[in-house]
Amino acid sequence: MTALIERLPAVGRADKLRPSMPPLPPSESNSQTQIQPRSLGGFWALIAVQFQGAFSDNALKWLVSFLVLDAAISKERRDLWFVLVVPLLFAVPFLLFSIPGGYLADRYSKRSVTLWTKVFELGVMGLATYALSSNRLEIAGIALFLACTQGAIFGPTKYGLLPELLPLAKLSWGNGLMELGTLLAAISAALAGAFLAQTFHGRQVWSGVIFLGLTLLGLLTSLGISKVPAADPARRFDWNVPAEFFHEIRRMRSDSTLWTAVAANTFFWFLGSLLLLNIVLYSTDVLRVDDAHSSYLLAALSLGIGIGSFVAGLASGRKIEPGMVLPGLGGILLMSALLSRPGISYPAVMAQLALLGLAGGFFVVPVNALIQQRPRPEEKGRAIAVANLLSFVGVALQPLAQYAMLRLGHPDPSRVFLIAAVMTLLMGMVLARMLPELWPRALDWTRLRPRATL
């Protein structure tokens, strides 16, 4: 998932930065003016590669999940795999390999890192093909872990590439497109996982062949990413990863804008993982609908986030717009509270989830853009890596809490929506306290603060 005032001068900006905002270091200003892409071809290649990677990882996750549900195993073992093991296999690699991914993104050309991660993905999908053809769920779990390891290493690179492939004036627009593409990939992957599980029942080797073909296509597409120089070729890897992590935390905390953006991003991913699983439980326990209708609700939320991200990118114009953060959070709060009411019809739930996702898109786009823009060029990879790691701390804690609640007796899903609304309210207060400038910026963006007139 996720002090949100831009430090770089925005093109065509009408208002001036307030005195409370820290000045832009000269080295960062110079680097931003020097990185000017010749065309958008490299950016579109990155978007395509990101879509393919997100689709393949999520489709493999859902396929393994459906194979677990279809396997002739006990209910206790099925719950262990479906609720705990598979989600952890998906999330833990981001905790372990985000920091090394940040090192690679700084030490080498991000284009080269992209190419080598796709080569690694080819080997992973080869292992997945073997596991699927021989019906070895434990090996398929290892393949899923390795696929997510590739995603964890690629994460700092893909987000670090955006400021190198796009001028600052298009950074919010680029983030909106990437979020939209990622969410569309996740939605289509969930549907594809169910399709592959049913269509190739008993002959899952063909699912592996499809994954291999998609990865090869992603590798060829990555050749279209523009060549960029290494940001910090002299950097050495610190094998004391915890020390590196806390050192980067201290560095980020010195920039209140960046640190607030990281906190907001972490909350976004935690809340998203909580709501996604709660929607499934809400569909089953409250709405009493089948799996297909449950997936439609998940798609409504995800598509809302994607469309909201795209619209937020367009609405930002030629600058990063932190004024969207608190209004977006307010929309999440309102829709979560409305979903906690009893007796809501299925169409109303779908509409409110779509609006919740729309608000989430407006919340996360400026947050992501600031995480990419604020650090110095030679520090972007490691800063984004730490932000990714922190966001997946929340994602990884969610299945542990969910499994514990499952064993102890899960609370009513409607009440979980209310809990989410309360947490959102508290988070809004925390963010406004961390960066008081957020509140007046929100009033300016929503035109709720009267403007001076002659």
C-alpha cells in the first residue's frame, strides 16, 4: 500500500510552497532536470511488463488456491493452506527480498535488473509447470514463493523506473496508469485462476505452458524499456539487512513528507488486504451468495481502485497533488461505515465497494508519487524497497490474524467494515498530525476553503 507535499517545483503550478516545506536539495533538482526521456515507448513497455508479471503471479496464486480447495484433504489442512500458507507464500518474499531488490535497483541499471528478473521468472515458471503436471502441491507452493521473490526484487526497480522514464509533470499520470494496470491484472488473474483450474482439470501441465508463454512474452517486451544508467554503481551490499533497514528508516524519518507517505502507503496495503478477505466472508455469511457473485464484489473494489488511480493521475495535472490524500481517506471511511449497516442489498454493496475503491485510488496515487519523487536519485531504490517491505508487513500480518480469528471464531463481517472505518478515521488523524500541511492542502483541492478576492 502507501508529509505529502511535493518538494520539486511543479510545471504550471499557481500556488507557492509554504515556508514549512523543506527546500529541494540542489543535487536532486539537477538530476530531475537531466533525466528527460526521448519518448514514452519505454514507459509503455514497463507498463506491459508490470501487467504480465502481476497477472502471472496472481493467477498462479489463485490456481494453487483452487487446487488446494479441490484436493482430497482434511478440512483442517485445507484451511491451513488456503487461509494461512498460500497467502504467506505470496507475502513473505516481499519481507525478505525487498531490501536486496532496492540494492540492485540502485547498484545496476534498472533496465538490466528487469531483464534478469524476467529470466529468473522463466526458470520459476518451468518449476511451476513440473509441479502442476505432477500434481505436487508442495512444489507448486515453492514455485509461488519464488515467483513472488522475483516480484519483490522487481518492485523497487519498477517504481524507481517511473521517475527515470517520465518527466515530473507526468509522474502522477504514470502512477495512475500503473495502478490501473496492476489492479486489472489482479482482477483478470483471479478469473483466470478459476478458469485454468476447471478447464485443465487433471492436465494442469497446460496451465504451466501458458505461464511459460506469458513470461517469455514479458521478457521480450522488457527489451523495449529505455536504457538508463545505474543510479549508484559504487554502492556495496550490506549483508546486515536489519541494520540496513533501520538505517534507511532513520533517513526517511528525517524527511517528514516522505515518512508520512510511507506510513500512508503501509496503511493502504494493510487495509486493502483486510477488506479483500472480509468481502469473501461477507458474501458467504451475510449476503449468502455463491463464489461467482463473491468474485464480482472483489472485482468491483479492485476495478474501483484502478479507475480511481487513473482519474487521480489525470486530475493531478502536471504536478503531485497531496490535497487528494485526506479526501480519499474520507471516502474510504464513509463507504466502510455504510457497508457495516444491516440489510444492504447485493447491488448496493457492489456500488459502495466500487466507490470505496475509487476513493482508495485518489488516496494512493499521490502517496506513491511522493515515495518515488522525494528521495535523491541514488537513494530511490532503497527507499522504495523499505516502503514495499513495510507495506507487506501489514499484508503478511493479515493472514496470521485471519487464521487466528478463524480458529477462535470469526467476528461478524459487517462489524469488520465498521472496524475498518474507525481505523481509517484514526489514520487520517495520524497523517494530519504527522504533516499539518495536509489539511489546508485538502481544503484547497476540494475548494472548501474560501479564496481571497479583490
